[in-house]
Amino acid sequence: MAASGQNGLKVPNAQVVERNIDALLEHRRAQDAALGWQDRFAGRIARFAGSMTFVGLHLVLYGTWAAINLGVVPGMPIFDPSFVTLAVIASVESLFLSTFILINQNRMQAHADRRADLNLQISLLAEHEITRLMKMVAEIGERMNIVAARSPELSELKQDVKPEHVLDTMDRRESAIDHPKAR
């Protein structure tokens, strides 16, 4: 059964799609809820550091600091004429910010790795199912005496793909490109 999506296009089996989306969102919520306070704290800081509010706040703070210490603001005493204190504060801030951002990136990379593993498993399952279907169609074709059912290409397509062989082939080809043999 097909349903219309937001853009008017037909979405095949919309109930299955919606169920899958809901399941993935619920899984993501459960993962976020399972995070420790340190990861949640690092995530909040990283999100804030990547916002325009953060940029605006720094423009105001550093701009005011610079204006005061350049003597542009009348009536305000200069307290950091060489800007050494400002440089130290900015250095310490960047040290901590980069650490929080790295923590957040590591967590995001772990999620991306898990999604890639899930994607691979689904692709391998789909490949397995397609191979089984190819075998069934080929058998039907042979019983119906269809010439195309005896195609060498079809025979090859009926074979299960072994992911470890694909990875080995990829590694060999990449190695050959990265380290061509001297001739």
C-alpha cells in the first residue's frame, strides 16, 4: 500500500517506514538517556561553542576588553595593557573547548560506526535475500525452459557474496594503487 508523503510523492508501505523511523528515534532517545553526565555536559558545551550566541558573546567580551585596554572607553582604567591576561584566558578557554569538542566528536563517531555496522548488516541481509530470489527465479526459468535462465552471468549472480572476500579484494586493490610495484 502506498501513501502520499509531505511532498506529494508516493511512499511505499508508509506504515513500515513510519514504524522504522519511530523505532530508530526511540533507540536514539534511549542512547541519549543512557549517556553519563560527563558526556551530556561535554555535548552541551560543544553545541553552545558551535552557536552564533557563543560567537556574539565572544565578540562583545573580547571587543569590550580590547576597547578598555586600548584606552578607547573613557573613565575605564586600563587593566591589561599588553593583552597578556586576555591571551592566557583565550588559550585556556581554547584548550578546554577543544577537549569538549573532541569528547563530543568521539561519541558521535561511535554512533556513526554503529550506524555503518547496521547499514552493512542490512545490506548483507538484502544481498542474501536477493541471491535466494535469483536462485528461485532461475529454477523457475529452467523448469519453463527459458534460455536466459542458463546464462553464465545469472549463474554468477546466484552465488552468495562473501563479505570477507570483498574486503580482501578491496585491500589488495587499494594496496596496489597505494604501493605500485616497481617495474
